[in-house]
Amino acid sequence: MAKRNVDSEVLYTEVAKLLTDLKQCVVLTGAGISAESGIPTFRSLGGLWEKYDPAVYASIEVFRKDPSKYWILRGDFIRNYDSYQPNNAHLALAGLEQMGIVRCVITQNIDGLHKKADSKHVIEVHGSLREIYCLACGKEYRVPHIPGGTPPYCSCGGVLKPNTVLFGEQLPRDALTKAQEESAWCKIMLLVGTSAVVQPAASLLFLAKQNGAQIIEINIEKVFPDADYFIMKKAGIALPMIVEEIKKIPIL
Ligand code: NAD
């Protein structure tokens, strides 16, 4: 049961104090943190899954048979990778890292916005849309030098695939191992804008909880019943408010 699950000034003060006292905070983010940057989420109301069946449009099995399906979804999801900018939530997390409070951000997002916000320690467990590569010859293309077309093709004639994890694919081993280590070790896990249903990323939350971490959830809906603190607010508003509260705490 959350100690606090309202949006009150006291709650921000308590969360700020906890972060300042314990530090060693690991952040787990999902699509909701980028919603205020104009990127649609998958599962929330009006999300992409209402329009596209993930089993068809974002599975590796279907991609191998008909890659155009994925590239149609991609066109509707992030048309122009470079046009999206980090919002106040991404920037606040980068600031908390600079303050020595956040150790790293583990993100399920593939939009690259944490890195654009200048967070230094980012683990992209589902890969990134920055790069695509040829399934035939392995040649890599990076944004903005991505060929057009649905699907796009390599100069060798092979079809191009994003460097992201599709349904039915394994997560990048190194990223997952690092994410598990950080989650098992942290004193606070800050859960931001994720429905926490996609595995194995969601299991990181339980790993943190089992190892005694305090869980702070920021979301516009409550997802994790066992969170110690729940802030029901948009991430782009709540995170800067926490940073402001931390700045009020005197340094001893
Ligand atoms: P999700 O779509 O399942 O859930 C989004 C969550 O964010 C919901 O709980 C919703 O209530 C919350 N939310 C929406 N707006 C918010 C806001 N302004 N502030 C705080 N919370 C907000 O997302 P997920 O859990 O990340 O799982 C979806 C999967 O789809 C991930 O694996 C991810 O790779 C992928 N995805 C990525 C992006 C991206 O890169 N931006 C976008 C959509 C989906």
C-alpha cells in the first residue's frame, strides 16, 4: 500500500527528502515519459495498440515475412526521429543525475530522448530507433541517413530493420544484465510513465522491491500497487517539482 498516493506539496517534500537522503536512485521509464514530447504511448487511451495489432505490426516473425507492416507502423509512430525533443521530465532526470542522486536511467523507450536530454548513464533495454541495419549484409545506417521507402532497402538490396527489440526477439544481453544489476542494487527505484506490463523490463521493478528498494511511482494512472509513494501527475510536471523541492533542502 502506498504511503502517499495523492498529489500534495507534502508528498513532493517527502519524496525530495528521500531522494536526497538515500541517493542511489535508478529510474525505470516507459512510453509515458515521452508523451509530452508528442510521441504516442502504446497502451494508454488513444495509444497505438488501438490502431495496430502488435502481434502483426511489431513481431519479428511477421517482419521476416512482410517487413512493410512494421514500416507502416513506424511511419505513424515516429515519422521523423530528429523532430522530437526531450521534455521537462527528461531534463529533470538529467539534472538529478548531475546532482548525484540518479545513478542511471533504464528505459524501455526507443526514442533516444534521455540521451538527447544529456543523461549520461542510460540503458536502452529495447534498443533505439537511431540505427537501422541490413538483414542481409549487416550494414548500419544512422539517423538522419536512413533510406526512404516502405520498407527501406540497403544498397546491397537487403531489407532494413531497426535496431530495436520486436515481439519475439531477445533483449540485448549486455543491456539486460546491466539493468538487472542496477535494479538489484539500488536504494530507490523511480518508476516513470510505464504500465509495467512488458517483460522482462517490468520484472526489474520487482527485483528492486525484493531487494529492499523504495519505489516511487509517477504516472497519470496507478500501476504498481506496492509502490511506497505514488504521484498522480504528468511526468513533465511532477519531476521538475521534485527537483525544485530538492533545491530547497540545505546542504549540510
Ligand atoms: P505503455 O504505453 O504500456 O504505458 C504508458 C504509461 O504511461 C501508462 O501507464 C500511462 O498511464 C502513462 N502515461 C501516459 N502519459 C503520461 C505522462 N504524461 N506522465 C506520466 N505517465 C504517463 O508504455 P510502456 O510501459 O513503456 O510499454 C510500451 C512498450 O512500447 C515499451 O516496451 C516501449 O519500447 C514501446 N514504446 C516506446 C515508445 C517510445 O520510445 N517513446 C512509445 C510507445 C511505445
